[in-house]
Amino acid sequence: MNPVTEVPRRLTILGSTGSIGTNTLDVIAQLGGRDSFEILALTGNGNIDLLAAQARATGARLAVTADESQYIALKDALSGSGVDVAAGRTGLDEAARLDADWVMAAIVGTAGLAPTLAAAARGADIALANKECLVSAGDLFVQAVRDGGGRLIPVDSEHSAIFQCLDDHQRHALERIVLTASGGPFRAFSREQMAGVTAHTARTHPNWSMGLKISIGSASMFNKALEMIEAKHLFDVRPDQIEVIVHPQSIVHSMVGYTDGSVIAQLGSPDMRTAIGYALTYPQRPSLNVERLDFAKLARLDFEAPDEVRFPALRLARTALTRGGLQGAVMNAAEETAFTAFVEERIGFLDMADIVETVMDGLCGIGAASTIADVFAADDEARRQALDAIATRRSA
Ligand code: NDP
């Protein structure tokens, strides 16, 4: 029996082999593992050995690799285990549709949107780590969760913090939400210094241990930009109610300000397991083996205004929020495309923001989405224009 919720819960982890996925499995193990939870499906992409080991260890019903070319390898790795195996988009869909009552959405990028929507539509509680669901599909995604009847529980540490600080009875008195940002490894760099950085240096985060995409997004502050858009949809606030403050220690995970001047903050060690545990046991709090804050040792907490000249991603997020409609989807798709080009050393670090801005401006007249198909169409067009912008830059 689960020590926290007192009911066995059936779980699926989309993206179990990533940073969030492995931390989720650690939290599950801390809370009783197979005695407390039944794992229905685990999904990964290229890390077949880890996926197979996770599936065996947890006794998962189904293991899915998103990469169809890895199907045989996964099948071989799980032979004799009793775990079903599937691959590709249909495999992810199958995983999402198993009747788990809690689904961790931790696939990186837009690839996470379709399976998370499928899980939401059938009424699962969605623990949302994947940012792209909200950034790209926005209100359509929120509505899909609402229509399905499940709950949407944020996992991103900033949004989890705000979720924890928000008092539903005081929503009328909510004035602002304040997202904290570490500033990443280049917080003190000039633009000239940033122009020469590589993906290897950009992925080394000072406080958090995370996947490649989010680490580089932290360095460019595109991660914070996506979080601003995510926050708008999650908490139904106006763009002018969303603030960003740089807080290099990553101890204050975010804050909520009320009309009486009060600010409520959530603090903790930079460890995603706290937010994951909260999402897993909400509205309870689990007992977790994570590092406790020692305030005497910490001694100080620093805050500084973000520099939107050195980090234009924040300005671009405000533009996307002001324009509304599908600009979030456009920004996200252009950023994913530019990120890949940067990692593959086809463009420089500062080129990423230029390319995103070019694509956003090119598609500034794009309207709102009526259906998810509109989101995918905007995503496709933004990727196409981003590739054009990258090619133009390389030939210049
Ligand atoms: P990782 O890169 O560590 O893991 C990504 C997961 O998605 C892996 O399981 C990976 O499989 C899988 N995956 C990769 N490509 C595809 C694809 N095309 N189709 C299906 N699955 C795929 O990412 P993180 O765990 O860091 O982040 C996951 C999400 O959570 C992101 O959206 C991120 O922004 C968000 N997030 C992460 C935080 C963190 O601390 N890491 C904090 C807050 C939010 P494989 O490994 O087998 O290739």
C-alpha cells in the first residue's frame, strides 16, 4: 500500500530514460517502489539498455522506444521478461492510452505533445515536465486536460513553486508571479564572450543537473522564455503579471505576489525530486531523502534584474505573449531547430536568438489555433523557416 496516498497508483512515465524520468523512478523507489505503485508503461528513445533495465526492475507492463529502428534491440533486451514492447509514434500512443491514473510527461521537445494529449484526453492526472505542451498548444492543451477530467500538476521547479504558493481562495488578490532564473553559466559573460561558446561549455549548469536541451536553454535563457509562456497558460495570468528575476543560487524556486504586498516563496535545494514527489503525491507531501537547506551555511540569497540585451530570449517571450495565438508554437519550433543547429555546430550561440526572432517576425500575422492540427502546421512552418534562416546565415 502506498504510504502517502494509501491507494496503489498506476503510473506511466513518458521519457523515463531522461533526467526527469530517472529522477521520477528514484522518487517512486523512495516511496515504496513496486509495493506502492504499478508501472504500466515506460518510454525512451535511443537509450535502449537503460529503458530495458528500468522495465525489468519495475516490472512495467509495456516498454516503448520512440525510435522505430530500435524496436528489435529493445525486444531482444527484454526477451523473457514478460514486458510488452512497442515502438514509434503508435507505440507512444499505446503507452499513453494504458489506463495509468498518473502520467509523467517528460519527453523532451514537441515529440511529447501527442502522447501527453492522448493521456490527458483519457483523464489521467498529468505531471507536466515537458514545456512544449503548454508553450505550443497553450489553452488547447489546458482544455484537453480539463475535458478529460484529470489534473494538471506542474513539475518544472518554478511552476511547481508557484503552484505550491498559490492560494486558490485568494486568486482575486494575486498580483504577480515571479519566476526565478539562475542566469546559467554565462550570467556574467559579455555578448562578445558568448559569441564564442560551444555546446560543451553551454551545457554545464552551475546548480542543476539536467538534460542537454534544458541545460543549453538555461545558458541562453530560452528555457526561462518558454517558462514565461508556460506560466501564462498554467496560471491564467496576464503577460504583465509575469516577472523574471535572476537568482544565482537556485534556492528560491519562484514566488507569488499578492495585492497586500505579501510575497510567498517556495525554497529548497536544487533537486528536481522535490517537485516530482509533490506532483506524484499531490495534495499530500511525501517524505523524501533530498538535501535539506542549511540557512546558516547559505548565508545569502542574491537577486538581480535580467539583462534582456545579453539574453534576448526573454524579450522574445514577451513578444510571443503579447502577440498571442500560435506565436508560442512558432517560437518553440524555431528554438528547437536553432538549438539542434547550435549543438551540431552549424550556428553560433548568439545566432539562436536571431533565428528565432526572424521566424517569429516572419510569422507574426499567424492567428490562434482552433485545433491541434493548427499547432502542428504552425510548428512545421516555423521549422521550415528556421532551417531557411540557418542556411542563409551559413552562406552569408
Ligand atoms: P532528457 O533529454 O534528459 O530526456 C528526454 C527524454 O525524452 C528521454 O527519455 C529521451 O529518450 C526521450 N526522447 C528524446 N527524444 C525523443 C523523441 N523524439 N520521441 C520520444 N522521446 C524522446 O530531458 P530532461 O529529462 O532534462 O527534460 C524532459 C522535459 O522536462 C523537457 O521538456 C524539459 O524542458 C523539462 N524539464 C526538465 C527539467 C530537468 O531538470 N531536467 C526541469 C524542468 C523541466 P532517450 O534518453 O532514450 O534518448
